[in-house]
Amino acid sequence: MTPTLIHSKYLITKVLSRTEAEVIENGALFQQDGRIVEIGDYEALAKKYQPDEILGSERDVVMPGFVNSHYHVGLTPLKLGSLDYPLELWFASRLSARPVNFYLDTLYSAFEMIESGITTVQHIHGWLPGLANYWPDITSNLLKAYTDRFGEEVGMLAKEVFPYVKQVYDGWFEAQSYEPFYRSSCRCSSC
């Protein structure tokens, strides 16, 4: 990632209360290799660093990314043809919904979230097809959509959480454990 200076009219650095924030007017953020190196006055950072690219302008607001802590799917049930029925009818209408490629569905949602300022998500998938031993591979592919866009990074941090449910041979589902199963898109050593 090339060294970049991001210019803004207002750079929001910290929320102090429900009504106050720490703001740098005519601020800038210098990043190198995907890491924030320094924030401060635009003129001072423009002189100090030699960025390959300058983004933003004196009309923009730069702020930390938002967190979506409860997210399910990209194409909503409504977009897939399930109207807003009472719960029991809604579940029944979901059974006839066409199948969706989880990777593409998640990639679609990642673009929507990035556009809305969301940079971190906890993806809670309601159900996964097939036997439980296939779910880790499905989940890894699903999480890949948050970080990989045809060889380029989308740039999101994502975690997938779902209860472990095992499909038994007679077609009934039996809950084996309610301990969450975690997979993360983060590449740091602590996740």
C-alpha cells in the first residue's frame, strides 16, 4: 500500500461524550503500509512526509470506522422475495428462497458496509447448509469475502460466530453445544 496523506476539513480523533468529540480542523492522516503513522495539521504533515498520494480535501470529514456488531446476510430476505410476514409465515417463506452463493453475498454486503463507513463486522450467519464438518470451510470462504476482492483487499476486520449444530441422519437437527465457533479474517497473531 502506497504512503498516503488523507486531507480533511475535520478529522475526528476521539469521541469524548454523547455531545463532544476531539476534532482537528484542517486535519490530515498519514498512513504507510496500511498503518496510521501520524495524525495532525494538514500543512505540517504535508511538509513532513512525502506521500505517493493525497486523498480528500478541505471539504471532507475523516473519522474512525464504525462497527457492525450484529450482521447476518448481504441480500436481505426482502430482496430475495420474503415479504414482512408474521414470524411463522416469514420462516416458511424463507424455505422457498433461492440459494445464494455465500461468498458473493458477503462480498456484496462488505461493499455496502464500507460505503456506509463500517470497517469492522461480526458476521452471525443464521444457518449453513450440509453437515457440520463442512461449516469451517464454508465460514472461511465467507470471511474471505471481507478481506479479498479478486486479489485486492476490501479492508474489513470480520469475525464469524454461529452455534455449532450437527445434522443427524434422520433429518432432525440436534444442538450439540452452544459454545460459539469463531473464525476471524484478522491476520494478527492474537486472533
